[in-house]
Amino acid sequence: MSLVSITHTAGYAPEQILSDVRTHLGRFRLTERIPADSRVLIKPNLLMKRRPEEFTTTHPTLVEAVIICLKEAGIKNITVADSPGGLYSAQLLKGIYDTCGISEVCRRQQVALNFSTDSREIHRPENHLVKSFPIIQPACDADFIIDIAKLKTHAMTGLSGTVKNLFGCIPGLTKPEYHWRFPEKELFGEMLVDLCETLRPGFALVDGVQAMEGNGPSGGELRELGMIAASDSLYDLDFFLCHVIGIDPMEICMVKSSVERGLCCGDLDKIELAGEMPRVRPFVIPQDKGIDFIGHVPKALRKPVKGIVNRFFTSRPAIRKKDCIGCGKCAESCPAKTIAIQNRKAVISYQRCIHCFCCHEMCPVKAIDIKRTTLFDH
Ligand code: SF4
Ligand code: SF4
């Protein structure tokens, strides 16, 4: 039986966060399990250049609390790293680390912050779908990975939890290539589970103090949930998160894949909860969710039906021209290369769009809506 640890944590007061993170780590005897000479990677969710109060990225107080606990246990070789959305360069990393409050934490705690943009191919022949991934160097070098995710709904995958957070271990613009290769959610979920099996993080925490609902992972609304959760099983933790926010776990592609592979127990009764299950009004789901009925179509008919569905019924990104500042971040992150900047405004050509919503995710001014199309919009 796996364990999921829960604390009710209202706000980001550093003393409270440190005390609650200590509780979580203590419940798993985590620092006793990591040899002191280990190289530990802390992988927060630093999706984009947003301040901590914009509830898009992992709050720096959680990162700092984990570092303090590791250092207290004599673990000194600690690196914080992420490959956020968009280009992967030292200059862009600095801007994101600074804005997200991570630079200050690492400076104060005197731990390494990764600026290398090197990566290496990691092979795992046992994987189901993707047997080799390019992985950022600090994740390749780590003996132990701690995943600190942000609890958000997600326009494509439904949930941005601990397994999805690992997508940030794939360097820069290689990430959109995976959307292009696996446009169907089912396959995308299989790919994410393969990635998790390749990286095998030893522990995960979820920052659900200020969560995001609606059009996450960047355009949603604040949800004051007041919860931190943790587990050494990322799959069971994501399964638990689905129950917290009121989404059927089997609707979430990577959770479904982990249940089908027997990596997730798939039953809340089989998860031991340390702490109280929060009573939560269901989260507002992203506009794209709930219309993915392709999964209910017999497999043999999916291809032709998918064409019709994509043409007439799926949601699509829609640029709000008056808000677009012409920065080009959407075009940069579009795996289908179907966005052009014309007269300093983004324009989408929908024929090639694979509905991955990377553009929506990366727009710094939330100028891309998710529009639910119907037959009559065409
Ligand atoms: S236009 Fe947006 S949703 Fe469509 S493929 Fe490009 S990034 Fe994905
Ligand atoms: S839609 Fe957003 S990301 Fe794209 S160019 Fe306009 S402001 Fe930039």
C-alpha cells in the first residue's frame, strides 16, 4: 500500500511551509533514505516567467524548505533545474529563475542553479512507446530527483501534476516535437509515463496552496486550496490529486496509462492517507476537457472519426488580437509551425493545428483563448 501525505497549509509563510515540508519528508523518512554524498536534483514547475503570486509556478518557499531539510541531513550536492516552455538558453533561464523567485532562494541557501543547456540521450528499452529521451544534463547526473509540482488543471492533459512536471526535463524546443509526434492524448499519456519510468524520481511534493483551475496551466484562475501533498509514488499521488480536484482519473491520459500498466494502484482505498482528505468543490475543468469523446469510439473507427471531430467539434486556440503584443512566443512553441506573426499580431492557420495548446500555455499576456468550436462556427 502506498502512502500519500497531506497537510492543510494556508499561505506561503516560510516558517509554516518549512514545518509542513518537514512533516511530509518525515513521514517518508526521506532524508534518511538519501545517502549524504548523493547528487540531488530538485525539479520545480517553472513553466514561464511569472511571479510566485501569479500561481503558475512552484512557489519558491517550498523549494527553499526542501533544500533546508536536505542540508540539515548533511546532503550538500543539491541542484535546482528546469527546462521551461520555449527556448532553452542561459539568458532566458536567468529571467525565469529571477522572476519565479528561485534565484534568490538558491543564492540564500548556496545551492547550484542550473544554467547549462546540455542534454544527453537516455535509453530505456523496456519503455512501451518512447525508448529513448533527450534529458537535461542535471537530471542525467542526479542520483535522486525530487519533483515539486504545482497543482493546476491543464488544457491538454487535464491535470498538471507530478508526472506532467517531468516534461520539463526534456530540453527546450524538443518538447513541442513530442506534441507533434503524439497529438492524441492517449499516446501523449503513454509517452509521459515512459518519461517518468526513465527518470524515476524518488519523491514528489505538490504545491496546492494556491492552485489553478480552468484554463491552466497558465491562463486559469486562482484556487485557494491550502494543501501540500507528497508521496514516493508519483502515479498514486497524481491519482489522489484527481480525486481532490474532482476529475475522473481515467480521463487523465497519464494517470490512465499508469493504472493500465499497473504502476498506479488505481483505487483510493488502496492508498494510505496521512493527513485529512480535503473537502473541495470540484475544480473548473479546462474548456477543452469533456469533449474528447474520441476515447469512446471503437479503436478501428478512431482515425476517420477523429478527422471529423477535429474539423468540426474540438476546441481550438483563438487569438485575442487586441491583447496580442506580437512577441512570437506562441509561434516559437508551436510544434506544427502553424502560427505566423503578421503586422505584430499572431495569426493561426488551423489546417495543421494539432490542438496541443502549447501556444495558449506560452502566451505571456493570456491573449490566446480556448474556443470550443461547433459545426456552426465553420
Ligand atoms: S496553433 Fe497552438 S494548439 Fe495548434 S498546433 Fe500550434 S501550438 Fe498547438
Ligand atoms: S498571441 Fe501571445 S504569445 Fe502569441 S504573439 Fe501574441 S502575445 Fe505573443
